Amino acid sequence: MTLRQLQYAMMVYRCGSLSRAAKALFVSQSALSFAIRELEQEAGITIFRRSRRGMHPTEEGQAFLRKASRVLQTIEELRDPSDGSATKMRIATVQSGVLPAAFSRLVEELSRSDNSYRLQCVMCENSQVIDMLENGECDIGFIYATERQAELWKSSFPQRGIEIVEIRSVPNLVMISVKDPLSSRSELSIADLSDHTFVFSGEDGLDDYSNLADYSAIDFRLSEHQRYVNVQDSLLLNYLLHTTKSFSLGHRSFLKPYSQGIAYVPLRDYIKINFWLLRPEGRVMTKQEARFVELMREECAKV
């Protein structure tokens, strides 16, 4: 059993897919698959459950990956040449139009000081943010959740050692090309978009971790939509909005690569979406963590 195998396994877990993990690691899919199977044979357990929707850890696999994460974290600490005075922060977050601005402001503030710093920001899905925080792979996390989801998770978070704090509620808008005739409407319902392709970047499926299950209207349920595309890249999502008859749902972004040529139309069947901070229960945030949360609140207020 090697460190490389453990690193491979953690990347597959984070990506939820062998192909995406292979791309992130710059290795062939066949080589990665062989390494994972070899690791499972050495560990004597099935770490991942394979399906056409991706690779997800088994119950035994989750316990194994928690241990692997601690091992890799210890190795990283041993390799760290700093004397402990450097500012360190690990963030796990869902994709967000407000995070780049907040993160940039934090880096700018830190760069004006004399202190050294080491920051890490990992983009992933709601469930992965939660798992990373529980496994000690990040210091703070950010997720989007409807009120239904938040209530569902609040009951399980204490057992997982996680505290959830609301950052701000954000308006849920229809994102559509400015060239689309519907972009001039004062509001839209999901039913108005039934002949459009729904494009989203997130977890595929309508489970408890997916807020797709909460997007519905009186005369049309998004879960019954016949045309949808799941992409794992925001730039690709926006390109599809520009070039195809499609729509997405989200909040306004002020970053030109994401917002140029996109109309943001209020959703008639409004569903409240909250932006939540996750942190280890009982642990006091560092000065830098608290400052970053403050910056996130400020950027959310602009949306």
C-alpha cells in the first residue's frame, strides 16, 4: 500500500468519478482503475461502489478513506517547511459566483501583510463538502441548501461534529441567454421553460443532497423535465446558455466570464435558497477564517 494509492483513492472520492479523477491526476483511466483495484485487494475491502452514475464509497470504504485522509494530512504536515507561523486555511465549497471575489479580497489583504500564508480552496458538491469537513480535510465549508435540506441536515450534523450557520439567503433566478425571447419577461416559471434544456452543474440525481428536488411549480415539476445536461464546469455551463436553447438556475454573478450575455429573470415559483457556512462543532474560527466569512457575507449582499 503506497501513498500514491491513497492519494488516488481520495481523488476518486472527491470527484465521484473515475474519469474526472484521472483528468485531475493527469493519469490514464485504466492506470487509475488498476491502482484502485490493487488498493482494494491489499486492504481486503471494497472501497468504492461502481455504477453508471460514478463511484461512491461503501460503508467500509468511508471508514477507510477517513483513515487515509488522516494519514495524508500527517504526511503533509511533516513535509511543511514552515515554522508554524504561516496563515493556513483549507476551504471546501460548492461553485459560487460570490466566492471568487471574496477569495481574491482575502488574498489581497494577506499579501499586504508580512506574514506567509498557505491557502487551499476545493470546489466540490454539497455532500463532498460535508464529508471533507467531517473527515478533517478542510477547516470551513460552504454549501447551498433549501430550507427543506437544511432542516434535514441539521438533525444529523451534531452526530457528525458539524455546526451549520446561515450566511445569507440568495434569490433564485432563471439564467438564460439575452438573445432568448423569454429573457425580456419580468418573471418566469419552470413551466415556461419546458421546451428548453435545463443545464446545471452539480450532483446528478434528485436525492436529499440535490436541491433539484425542490425546484417545482404547480403545473410542472423540474424532476419530470425531459431535457437536462449536467456539466461539472461553470464556463461550459455558460457557453451552453449562450449557444443553445437552454436555461439554468442560480444567483446573479458579477464576474464577466460568467455573467456576460446572460439575463437573470426572477423565478415565479420562488424557492428560498440559503448559503450556509459549515464548521467543526465547538472549534473557534481563526481570525482569517472569520474574516473570510465576513467577506463572503459582503459579497452575498451584492447579489
